[in-house]
Amino acid sequence: MFFLKEVNGMNALGHTIKTYRERVNMTQEELAQKVRVGTQTIEKYESGEQIPSNQTILKLSTVLDIPAAELLAHSE
């Protein structure tokens, strides 16, 4: 079992996803469509309720224009 770093009650990975999504002026719905997951899944990623798979992290990195290594660093 592993623990995620927390930032203001949100895990660091979720915080990073939300920060980069907002930086590119994208809604959760738009990100969900581009990554091919449900909007509720994006909400769960950002809130820390769910951790994206490595494959989804790669998709997120492409869509959000962020190095996958930066997202992966926060998922450990």
C-alpha cells in the first residue's frame, strides 16, 4: 500500500491534473472526452478518490502538455 502526497487535502497527482487542466482552460468534461473516460472519473482523479492507470497518465500528459514523468512522480 502506498500513500499519496497531499496538497490542501487533495493528493498531489489530483492537484497537478487540475492545475494543468485549468492552465489550458479545459473543463473536466472536455478533458474526459479527450482522454476517453467519464467526467466523474476526472472528478475522482482530481479529488484523489481514484488513481489513473499508467496508460491514462500517458494520455493525460499528452492532452495537458505535461511531461508524463511529472505526473508519474506524483502518483507514487
